[in-house]
Amino acid sequence: MRLRRWRLQTRLIVLAGLVLLLVGTGIGAASWLSVRTSLMSDLDAQLTSMTSHARSGGPGSGPGAGPRTDSASAVDSALRFLFQPGVGDGALAVVDSGGGGEGLIAEAGLNRPRALSSDAIEALLAVEPGVSETSHESVRVPGFGAYRVVAFDDDGTTTVYGVPQGSVDAALDRTAWTTAFVVLIGVLITAGLMAVIIHRQLRDLRDVAHTAREVADLELSAGKPELALRVPSELAVPGTEVGDVGSAVNRMLDHVGTALDERYRGTEQMRRFVADASHELRTPIATIRGWADLTRPYRDDLPAEVTTSLAKIDSGAMRMSSLVDDLLLLARLEAGRQPTKEDTVDVSSMLVELVEDAHVVNPDHSLILDVPPEPLEVRGALDHVRRVVSIVLTNACVHTPPGTQVSVSAASVRKPVAGKTPSDVVAIRIGDDGPGIPPEIRDAVFDRFVRGDPSRTRRSGVEGGSSGLGLAIASGLVELMHGSITMSSSDDGTTFELRLPTA
């Protein structure tokens, strides 16, 4: 799982390096074993030759000789060959006839062999006698290092012959280090070449990934989608891994482009329908309100039922007129046809007015205003800024129970921009300590016709109820002014943050 998180190029280089390392290690081990077998064979041949010469060198010492009765002569006969010229440096012999072992070792520069220590004799006599002259084994002799030895048991007399193994071990060590160095250098050089080759071979795949990243960076959520990017034709020829991926990406982009075009056409049709319907409804609604207004001077003379009915008609017409105006405004915002004139808006004084109005309309709420002493000015349309703040502040008051504390604050902050110098914005925060927005609609609060559950609906006594268009209008107006609006909510309250560029 961890390996899958690596880049494909890194994975291929690492895996290729591991394979090369395993192959190199196998070849090095085979070479080392071959050299060891050859050197040990030569050493065993030397030991066999020396043993044959020693056992045939004197009376009573050759093969087939009769039983020895004199242990001193047996020892003398077994060790006699070490006094002869031509004996290899370090050759040794140990004899034990039951009366205590004796041993000698031939050393260069000495006229006669030197006696072995008791520890060395004890270690050599511990070797089990073999069944033949080729039953060789390696032992470590105290004070002398590694030896290749062979032991015999002739009628109760144990004889051990040995030749030094140090030169063979040193040669094997040199072979091992040399092989390891050569294998390591070979693996590094080959891995470097493989890295270059793999990097070049994956260039086409990187081009496909670059196209996919460019598509991912496109803004396709609003406006007419333009999805003209495709993987180059030479990289989208099926039959190779890269070609299969490129062809699949192009087919996917074709399907996505078709779906986006169909969605855009459907959205445009719905937007035109809403705009046309809203526009057409304004005239009959205005007519209804006009005829209802004509009856106001005469309502005192009419029966109570008629007066109530006319009041309901007037109220419903006003609400319908407001709803139609909101729908028309939304349609124009989404179509990008809402005219706006940017100006300098004094946010501080505007917040003071809006909070004072909200305090009068909502006396059962506690409102807190926090603005800096210096005026805060933003770039935008006064009506738009006022409407956005009014929508959010009204929601905070009418969708929370009595006794809720609503706080309004504004401050100038630095907005980080990737790859650019941070810009100054004015952040307006409107929060409450009410029950919070239901989790199931928190991600859709800025959509049209989204309403909360009864815990945040309008309080009793406020006629009409929520249309679910307020925050959608606020989001559209903020986007029109090149700002942003966000929401965070929990069981402890809700906070909206409006950010607009400073003047």
C-alpha cells in the first residue's frame, strides 16, 4: 500500500534496482562459491599429499603396518616428517597414544618444528577421526587461526594432520568484498541508466496527465462550459498503455462535454422560463394590487368578511410581487445581465443603521455591533451591499428563538492569494448562538428554495414564511461584486462571513 503512493517513475526505478540487486547478489554469491570450491579443493589436495607422505615416511607409520607396542616410537614416527625439508610453512601434526598428546608445527625460519600449546593440541584432538584420508574439516586452532585438518585412529593412536587455511580465508574475503563492490557499482550505474530511460519513456504519460490537470483547472460550474481540451492524437492511438489511457481520456472528455452542453441548454431554458414567467406575472400582480388598493377607502363600510378577504388578497399580492421580483433578480444574476455600478460604500455607517433597524424590529433579541473606530469602505453597489447584509441579519433574527444573541462585526483583513500579493478585504461577520442550521441542508443553504426545519423557521406571527430565495440572492450579489460569502454552523450557533474588496 505504501509503494502505491509513490510516483510510477520512482516505483519502476526502485523495483528495477531491487531486481538488479538480487541478480547481482546471486551472481556474486555463485562466483564466491565457485572460488571457494576451487581454493578448498587445492587446500584439500595439499593436505592429502602431506598426509600420504607423513603416513608412509617411516617404519610402523605406513598403511597396513602392524600394531604398535611402543607409544614413544609411534609418536616419533608420526611427527618425523615435519623435520624433513620441503614441509610447508604452518603444517602441523598431533599424536595421542594414550599417554598424553604431543604436537609440532613447522614454521619458516626455524631449523626444527615448534611444539604446540596444550590448548591447540586439545582442539585438534577433538576432531573426529575420518573413515578415509579425504575426510577433511575446518577447525580453529587457538593461537594459530583456521586450519584444514584430517584425523586418523590407528589401533588406539590418534593422529591429526593439518595445513593452515588463513590464506584461503583471506582470498575469499577479498573476493567477497570485490564482488560486493562490483555488484554495487553495477547496480548504481544500471539504475541511473534505467532512471533516464524510464523518465523518457514516461514522457507521453506525463503529457496525458498534464492534459487531465488542465481540464481539472477549468471553471465549469458556471456559464457556458468550454471543454475543448483533448489529449493529442498521437498519444491517443489504442494499442499501447499510454495510447489506451489517452483514448479513454478523450472519450470521457467527449461524454463530459456533451453532458455539460445538455445541462447548460437545460439550465438556460429554465432560466429563460423563470425570467419570462416572472416578467409576465408582474403585470397581473400589479393589476390585482391596484384594484385591491382602490377598495381601501370603502372597506370601513363593507362587511367584515369582505374586508378580511380584501386584506388577504392585498397581502398575498404583495408577497407574490416580492417573490416574483426575487425570481427575476436571480434569473438576471445567473444570466450575468444584472447591471451594477461600483462605488465606495461606507460599511461602518451602514451596519449601524441596519443593526438599529433590526433592534427595533426584533426587541426580543440581543444585538451586538463591533466595528473599528476608523470607517471601513468597500468597492461595490450600496443597494447590493445593504441587501446582502440585510438578508443575512434578518435570517439571524427571524430564524432563531427569542433571547438569541446576534453579533455583527466588521474588520479589515488580508486575503492570501496563491502566487500573488495578498489583497485587503473587509470581512463582515454575522453570527448567532441559536440552535444552528440542520446538518442535512448546510451544504445547500445558498441554493434556491432551501428552508430550514421548524427550529429555524419564521416565528409565529410573522406572515408569509420564508421563500428560500434570500441566501441565493445574497450569494449572487456578492459574486457580482467580486466578493465571497461563507457559512459555518454547529449546534452552538451559526456564523456567516461576507468578504468584499476594499475601496
